[in-house]
Amino acid sequence: MADSICRALRDGALEGELAPALTLKDSINSPFGFHAFAHVLMQLSSNILAGKSQSRGLVLLAFSRSPAYYLELLKKSGVNVGSSEKWIQILDCYTDPLGWKERFTGGEKISNVHQEVSNLSHLCTNVRDMDNLFSSIITLGKGFVGEGTVRFCVAVDSVTDMLRHSSTSAVAGLLSNLRSNDKVSSTFWLVHEDLHEEKVIAALEYMSSMVATVEPLTPSPYVRESSLNTPYLEHSSTKGRFHVRIKRRNGRVRVICENFKVEQSGIKFTSISSEDAVVNQGLVPKVQFNLQLSEKEQIDRARVVLPFEHQGNGKPIQIYDGRRSLTESKDDDKPLSTNEKSKDEEPGKGEIIYFRDSEDEMPDSDEDPDDDLDI
């Protein structure tokens, strides 16, 4: 399932459509949203380096981590950092987001310690100005995209930090402008759901084509009210469920789920096992009927004689065809319009004689409209 998200971001947008957008949500009960964010970031980076992605570069807005952290993350993933500035640019909104350090140093430019970090990061000292932030993103993207229809991807590691400095409408406007820009291939961001109002999360989900939620596994009722130092949290807090809701182009919504476990090497996604499926099936409310038939019930059902099945009681089976009686009369071939009454006619038995009003009227058909029914 996580692979399907990465493929959607890798494939990018079709001509005339908005870029795919992913919202990653986590909470204090399962604070592993950044692990999922890093997984998507590394997968997309690998596709860009291999030339398998629509985007040819990546612009990362670093709010919650420093550029040096992402540099080490790239090294651990086996990415050639020496050529990283050719396909990735980091807009540093972490070091001095409001320009305080620049003021205290008398306007001197704050430089990163490592030269490698300086080559791929650009300092932003006013994260409140969304227009300037948008211009910086587009400028960095054009730096390695160049001319033509080649696009780049945009990643935001914390929309929560953005909302600390700007209003919801300003942040939503920035994300919406990124999706509608013809140079942006795809975009994804991380948000801490329990730190915002429901309307803020709803606005972010509305702008997204994919919404992923990191949720904890349901704890045992014996340890649900226990302290934070319980053995349950030590062994099970690194596990959880990864729920994804994908909006398709035809308007349909697909909801999928899988398990995850956070390890030293990163987050690992696995499909829900059959054992978990049995547990989930047991949570379904019980009903008063069973749709499955036993072997004895199937045999009994086959022996039931339906009303339209005339068995004849030893006589030849005759099925009523809707026009003639089962007991055929010898006078069936006689015309109906005869005025002579037979001696064998039952008393009170009549007939209907119909005369057409004009010659233009179509004669009645003797064909039965239901003759093709197999009863």
C-alpha cells in the first residue's frame, strides 16, 4: 500500500490536471508520521535518481529537521551526496525561521558548518510570508528543472510548524498554488492531527488526492489505563496500522490498510496477516441468519418441489402454456365464431366474438408474448 502511494507521486500529474498531493497524519498515540514521511521521501528520491519519475528534482521545505539531518539520511540510504545538489534543494526553514539569529549577529549571513549542506540548502528567515516562500520554491525548482515541460516535486516535513506562524487560509493557499503550478509534479506533507482543529485537518484533506493516517494498534484492556513505562508500550508502541484513502480520477475512493513496524533501519510495511483478518472478522456484529448452507441443507433444498413443477402423480407431465387447458378438447380446431352450440357444451359456457371496426385495424396475433419464457 505504501508502494502505491509512492507510485502515484512518482507518476505525477497528467496534462491539465492538478498534481497528486499526499497528507500524512499522525498523533501522540502513534508519533511515527515522520518515519512514513522519510520512507516516501527516500522512495521518491530513488525514483528521481533512476530516471523513473516524472519529476527531475525535489524541493524540500525543512521545518522540523535541519538540512544536516537530511544529508545524513541520504547517506544512510546509499544516495550519492556529492551529486545531490543536482536533483535536490532544501529550503531551510528550521535554522532561523523568523530571522532572530540574523538580527543578533548584526545582519551577518548564517552559514552551515558543512560545505555539503551549504551546497544544497538555502536559508529562509521569514516563514510568515507565504508569497515569498512560494517564489523561493519555484525559483529553486527551476534551478535544476530548466526549460521545457520537466517538473519537480515539493515536500513539506511539517505543516504543523507552518501553521504556528501563518493562518490556515495562507498555508492552504500556498499548498493549493503548488498543486496547480505546471512545474510541480507532485507534493506531500506531514501534519500532527491532534494539534489542530478538525476544520484545519478537513481543509488539508480536501486539497489532497491521498490521505494516509498512522494509527496505533488497539491496546489490551488490561494495560490501556496503565502508565507510560509499561512493557506493552515498550514492545508494541513501535507497531501500528497505516490507513490510506485514495481519490481516483473517476471520483471513486479506495480505502486500504496495512501494518507497520518502526525499526532501527526505518519503517517497515507489511500486509495484514490472516490471523489479524480473523480477529477483525470476529469484531463484526453477529446477525440472526447464516448465508452459508451445510451439506444436509443443500440436499434438502434440492428435494423441495416447487409449485410450477407438476409431477403428474404417475401421469405424463403437462405444463400449462397459458393458452390451452391441460385437458385438450377434441373441438379445439373448431372456429370460435360458430353459432351452433354443441350438445356436449357445458351449460353457462360462452364465447367472445370480436368484429374489427375497420379494415385498417391490424388483426390480432395468435402468438403468445410470453411464449419464450422457460417456466
